[in-house]
Amino acid sequence: MEQTHIGPGGVAASAGAQRRVLIVEDDRTITDAIAARLRAEGFQVRTAGDGPAAVDTAEAWQPDLLVLDVMLPGFDGLEVCRRVQAQRPVPVLMLTARDDETDMLVGLGVGADDYMTKPFSMRELAARVHVLLRRVERATLAAHTPRSGILRLGELEIDHAQRRVRVRGGDVHLTPTEFDLLVCLANTPRAVLSREQLLAEVWDWADASGTRTVDSHIKALRRKIGAERIRTVHGVGYALETPAA
């Protein structure tokens, strides 16, 4: 009988349909630790230790998700992310050794979906991998059972069926996480949503350990749709601004 493993993220992964994760990291100790944890979670895992090997492996193996370090030999993780995303869209969890907001924003800008700063717990990394893959599954389901119509908020248009966003008629490229974050805010325009609410709705996190992740994604989203469209309520959270009636 086919066995099913349930990971901490609550996602069932059957032994006959394992999801593929490519780990791109030049530190062998970290690579081995991540690989061991993800294999225990029921994933197929391959590894690459530099930029060129990562791009080649991603093209040949077609992973479902990348765990990608920023600092790599050959060329860095940002370039890996650009090249892999040019081949096909794939969720990326980026790792950075520096708590540098610029690195985080650049990573989100080139197509990463989430990031973690070293050192991190393997339990949290595995949970984030599950969350990212759940989001892809939800997006695929939504594409086959689309919501009708386009939500228009002034010059901002959100097409649920095609998961496309336009500002002043021009297409805006958002990562899957950025799109889900925008939709969450747009569902209740002008209403202030706390960071904890956004973590629960968009990332499926039950605690407040990732508020920095929310802040960085908000900043990346502002750069793409216009800073004036998202209002910060200090000490509380964020709201999507709409044109006055």
C-alpha cells in the first residue's frame, strides 16, 4: 500500500508522488542538514554547490522548489534565480547569511518568494517549504476554477483568473507571494490588516515569528505597484488605499 507522510506544514506527500526540492548551497554541512530534513519530510532532494550547476540541474531535473543561498561560487543566487525563473516559474526560498534588507528586497525583486536569514532552524525551513508548495497548489486550483471578473481599484486592476496585475493599463510582474499578499489586502480595501493576520492568510503561519518577512514583501510590492497604494499603520499593520469616492 502506498504510504503517505504528513509534514509539520500539514501537507500530505505520497511516496509515489514526491515533490522535488533542489538545494543550492556551497556549505556542505548546511547542505547535508537541509537535505536530511527535507528527505525526512518526504521530498526528493538534489543539491548543487555553485551557480552554473544550479541552473543546469534546475533545467534538467525540473524541481518543484528551490532552496537557494545568495552567496555562491560561479555566479550568485540572485543570478541563479533570474535564470531559473526565465526557464519556468518555480517557487524559491532564498537563504542569506546577512540580515541585509537590500539583499532581501533584491531577492524578492528577481523572483524569490520568501527568504530566511542564517542561522535558521531546520523545522522552520521545512515549514516554509510546505507553505510555498501549498501556495502553488492553491494557485493551480484557482487557475482551473477561476473567479470571474477583474477587481478595479482606481488605476490598479487585479485579474484573479489570470493572476495578473495592471497599473495604469501596464502589466506588473508579481511573484506568487506578492500576488497573494495584494489580493489579501484588496479583499478588504482601506481596512488595516495586522502583520499577524497577513502571516496567517498569506503564509499560513500560526505565530508572529515572520513579521520581518511581511515587511520586506510589502516593500517589494510597493516598488511595483506604487508606494502610495499601501498605507502603513505604525504598530499595527497595512492597508490598501483606494481612490476617494
